[in-house]
Amino acid sequence: MHSLNVTHLVVGLVLLGISGLWAADQAGWITDSTYVLPVLLVGAGVIGLIAFALRGVSNRGATDPATSTVSTEESPS
């Protein structure tokens, strides 16, 4: 299982929400859409922040590959 990419999650939620808003507008379910898009964007941002926070808590004990040192020296034969 791979790690969660928060950026991909938020962008996917925004695109899914925009397409859902378009479909709901075409079906006539939304009469006043002035508040719907900002609520969608704020909701996707909040979900992204929660996922980021949970990811940070679960990775607290793991080592960061960017900061770990790897020896590239050859061992003597």
C-alpha cells in the first residue's frame, strides 16, 4: 500500500465536486449557486488539512528518506 498524497486527494475532490455541481445545475437541483462553489472549495481544503494532519501523526516514528544518510563508499574486500 502506498502513502497518501494529500495534493492528489484535494485536487480530486475539487474536480469531483465541480463536476457534481455542474450535473446538479443541469438537472435543476440548484437554484442559487452563489454559495455552493465556495463551500465546496472550503470543504475540500478542510478534508486535505485533516488528511495532512493524520498523515503526519502516522509518520511520526518513520524516518524521512530525504534526511537519512546513505553511505556510498565501497566496503573493503
